[in-house]
Amino acid sequence: MTQEIKQPLIKILICDDDPADRKLVRTYLQQITGREIVLLEAGHTEEIQNALDKGRIDLVLMDNQMPGKSGMEWLAEIAKKQLAPVVMLTGSGTEEIVAQAFQEGAIGYLPKGSLSLEKLKNIIDVALDKWTRLQQAMADKEKLEKLATFDSLTGLYNRRAILGKLRELINLANRYKEDCSLSMLDIDHFKKVNDRYGHLTGDAVLEEIATLIRQNIRDTDIVGRYGGEEFIIVLPKTVLSSSWVVAERLRTIIEKAEMKDSAGNAFTITVSQGLAGWERGEDAYSLISRADEALYKAKEKGRNRVQIMLGPSLRDKI
């Protein structure tokens, strides 16, 4: 017994205030084979909006001359929101209208005067194919942008992105005379974790640390993976003393967290942090350098601690 192949279903919205024109388009669409088509019709603004609000629309056939809100206005709105591909149908097409339609985001264009079953079927096939390729291209672009911005393992900002965010925040702090602090966090003896439990467990530890940091800082704070087992946490509008409270709380939370290897065996880790408060006129690399120096001292003093590095202006007052 031959199994019947289910045809792809598409929902087409016909937007035209002329019932005769809608009937003509509907008649042609009902003759199309090879696709299962669900037709929706709208003759005025409320009907169009209701149809768009109800759910997925695979294709919009839009007449340019619509009451209340023109077809071009609908086209611009639908294209901006990426709701569905739009093919413009018009009875008075000029080169200017065609150019405007494509500029506003139309996938296709077809004058009503030359409407036929073959032309309508062809424009639908072309429009759906073009829309699919455009959506894939947008998804690929988004993926590339994400790869360029976020660390693939932890999902945090990568080194380049966190540095960019830090520069932006320093510019804002300088402009509005606000405070800003930075913590450089490093996992203690991370090499031993990899050597003892394996790199997969090491990766899991990095992911867990990233999660713990995200869960225990403010939405306005920014965290990124600086490299290896090092993380940068930027705390906008935060004085050094308040930043120390945040850093110390993170240190305690991580110290108490239970990590597990691939066999389910539990173990714990600790982190060291170097903390520095931004000073007027200081750039990102200077601030990071002081936090890094503080981190080095924290490790020198036995690790699992938060070490503060004061800036020149504060050191001069001591």
C-alpha cells in the first residue's frame, strides 16, 4: 500500500478591500496543487490586525490601496516585525510603487492586471523560498554575532566583549561622575582539577562558576570570561567597600558549592579575587592591571580570599 505524502500546509492572508478582487485571488489559490493552503481574508484594518494577532501567517498578499491604513504602511510594519513575507498586489502599479514596495521589505510584487494562476503560483513559490533563505541568513548572522560576543562554554561575554563593555561603563562613569568597581576572579588550583578529574569536569566547573556568578550579582553588573579560568566582574555605580561585600559573598558561595566529577564524586573548589575601584581619568587597562595585581597578592597570601588594590588617590590619603 502506497503511503500518501502529506503536502506542506501554508496559511495565506489575502488583504484587499474589494470583495471581487479577493474572490479572484481566492479562486486562483484554490486551484493550486502541490500545497495544502489555508486561506484567510481581510478587507479592513481590524480584520488584518486580528488575522496577524491570531498566530502564524506564512504569506501575506497585500493590496496597496487599503482603507484607513495603506498597503505600504502594513508592509512596513509586517516587515519590521518579521511576521511574514509580503507580496504586494495592486491594480495601479508604477515603477515608483514597485521600488517603494521592495524598499519597504516586500518579497514580491504582482500587478492585478496581469494576474493568472501560473503567475500567482510562481510568485508564491519564489516568495516562500526567498523568505526561507532570508530567515536562514538572519539566523546565521545572529549566530555569528553571538560567537563574536559570547564565550561558547560559559555563555558569558568573551574577553573582547567584556573589555568593550568595561570601556563603555568607564566612559559613562567619567561623564556622570559615578563610581565603578572591578573584580578579577580566578579559580584556585584549576590545573589540579583538570589533572585529577579530567578536562570535561574542568569545563563543567567553569560553567558552574559562571552560573553562580550570574545568579549572585545584580542585573546591572556585567561578567565575562577573561581567559582560561579567569573572570571579570564589573560593578557599575558601586564604591569599593560595597564591591568587597559582593566579592566576599561570591567567594563564600563558591567555596560552599558542591562540584561533581564524571563519576558523580563530589569535591569543592575555591576562588581568589582582586578588587579595584575605578578612579577619574583611569582607562580600562589600568583598572584591570590593578585588579590583576590585587589578584596576584591574594594568591600570594594563600588564595581563597579577596584582595583590594587601592588607586593612587586613595593610597596618597593613607
